[in-house]
Amino acid sequence: MSDVDPAALLSPGAIRLAERAADRTEAIRLTGQALVDCGAVEPAYVPAMLEREESVSTYIGEGVAIPHATLAGKDAVLRDALCFLRFPDGVDWAGSQVNVCIGIAAKGDGHVDILAELAQILIDPERAAALRAAESAETVLAMLTPAPEETPEPTEEGER
């Protein structure tokens, strides 16, 4: 597991729970605009997100896509951040239905750790289902907060 806390990169204003998009291009534009609106990227980041989707799909399964830009978009990143958009009616994503887009903006190689942490969270079908059904920013933040690592409880003698 990485040291990345996805919830710490997600400002409440970047959580949008009732979005509508006609197709994945519009969904990616809305996701990119959420990153622009929260001050994480410049508008030039959005076309680089669309370019990424043309080369490699950002759909990861469980109704979730994680749009992010190509390397060409790195110069437009102002700070590492995430946004969370829920599409209650779903969006056709090249034959799959997406209900959640988690947009990523990261300087350097930060997106690798962010993607790894999100994958750990979203690999659990129950957590992914809860995210798809989330109706409050608080629920989203709680769901994207990594579970604490298990540590053995000390015994009465103070041993582990």
C-alpha cells in the first residue's frame, strides 16, 4: 500500500453527485472542469484528458472510470488533486456503464501512487457499489479514506 490518502486530495467542492453526460467525452470534460474549478489544473489539462482516453481507456471496472491526462498535460497541473463525479443515470463508456468518474491531477509521477491506492479501494465490489450509490460528500470522503493497517493489539504485559 502507498502512503497516498485519496480523501486528502479531494476537496468537498470537487465532489459532484448528480451529474449528467450524453457520452464519455462529455463526462471527461465535466470531470476535467471539476479539476479546473477546484484550482488543481489549468483548462489546458482537459484536452490532455481526452487524448488519454483516445489512446487507453480509463475505465477500470465496477462502474468506475479514472480519467487523467497524458504526459502532455503535466504542465497544466497546479497541484495534486482528485475530483469525484457521480452520474446516477450512467454513461456509456465504450460498451460499459460508468456511474462514477474519479478525475486525477498529479505533478510528476504522483498519479501512479494515486491510481494504486484507488485500485486497492475499488477492487472491493462492496466499496465500489457504495461509491456508486453515494449521496453525500461525507460518504464519498469516508469511502475513499484508506482503511488503517491492522496492528496487533498489545497484551497485558505490553508484548505484541
